[in-house]
Amino acid sequence: MKLHINNRFGIRVFIFGIVFAACTAFSAAAYDASALVDSATYSKLKKDGQITYSYYKKTNVKLTLTPNTTLAKASTKNWTNSEDPVFIVENLYLMPKSKLGSGNPSKTNIEYASKVIRSVSKMQGMKYYSDGKLETLYKEAYTIKGPKDRTKVADDTAGSADGKVLYCMQNDNSFGKTNYRMDYRQTASEVSSCFTNTTPLYVGPIKGINNGNLKINLVIIDCGEDIMVYMLVQAKFPALAILENSMNSSFTSRLDAIYKWFISQF
């Protein structure tokens, strides 16, 4: 009888140890949102849920919304062109996990977020506001075989995204069909993607952005009870009035549309 009690006690201790270790690992994986940005930014995020800054034709732009995480800081170094971007947009969001879909904890994690941001085909048909009207942003969207090869392939959502390089085609409401290279990184506490155009973007008959002159960065950060999302767009295009107006309104609205699409997937 005594041996039986000890065995039961040992099993309980063993189970408790596993649960405690799992909880400790989860806590270690999540960031403290208040420690990732300055106090003023955090207060505004808690109040409004998002902050947006944009810059046009400004030199020596200092990014101010970048969270203090490895992948967020790395995203600011993805612009490697010899000439500086003429247009920059930073968006930062903070969303309680309880408000993501059903708040299901099996989905509100980095592993699930990683699958979402590789599910390019699910972006097809997503909506956005253009000149005050609700429009379809991407008439077509799917993963493709290579930077110039638009052969459709299945979305690659298996396993970790870390180090993966994929390609996609998006038939944009304003810019037509554009191919992108997608570079992914993933850790236990965050996942990121960087979209780089491998074919030009056109505004009507005008070539707006040459190959490699558009970077769209998306970083999702696990903050325990919250999810933080950082988005950074950098672009270089000719100083034409028609392009200036189109690019400014288009990319600002697109970032918000992509964020809303992302949270709608939970």
C-alpha cells in the first residue's frame, strides 16, 4: 500500500513538472508588450489599438515604431538598395488575443500566425477601401513557382517558416499583376515576412515601381495576452504627381487591409 501511494505521488509530481515546464516555456516565449516600445507609444496602442506614421521625400528618416525584438529590428534592414526609399509607412498594432476570432488559444500563437501569413491564396478576394468605396484588393492571389514563373503552386504552410523563400502573384486592383519574393523568418515568439516585388508595378500605362524597389514587411509578435503587429513599407518611384497621390493613398489603405485580413483568419 505504501509503495502504491508513493507511486501515485510520484506520478502527480511528474505531471505537475511537465505542466509547470510547459507554462514556463510559454511565458519565456512571449514578450512583454510594454517593454517593446516607449511608454507614450504603448499608452497610445492600449488606447487606440494602432499607430501610423508616413514619410514622403524626407531624408534621414528615423523609424519610431519598430518594436525592440530581433525580427522587427531585422525588418528595418531589408532595404538594401543603393538609393533611399522616397516613401515610407510604419504601422503598429496591438490586439488582445481574446478578440482574435473565438480567442481559441490553439490558434492565437506564432505557429498558427506563421501558417496564416504563408496562406497567400486566402488573400484572394480580400477587401479594402479605395476613395471611400469598398473594393476587392486582390482579384487573384496565389503562390507561384518562381520570381518570373507564374505557374500556380500550393501554399507552403507546413512546419516552421524560418528561412523559407517563396514567391507569389497578386492581381492588384490598382497595380495589376505583380510577382513578389517572400522571405520568412520565425522564432518561438515572432514570425516575419518581407515581400519584394520581382516584376514592376504599374499605375495605368506608367511604370510606377521597378523590380526590387518595393519592400513590404510584416512582423507578428507574441506578447502573452496580446498580439503585436508591425508593418513597414518602403518604396522608390519617380517623382510624378500621379504616382505620388496614388502610392500614398494605396499603400496606407493596403497596410490596414492586410492587417484586418490577418486578424480575420483566427
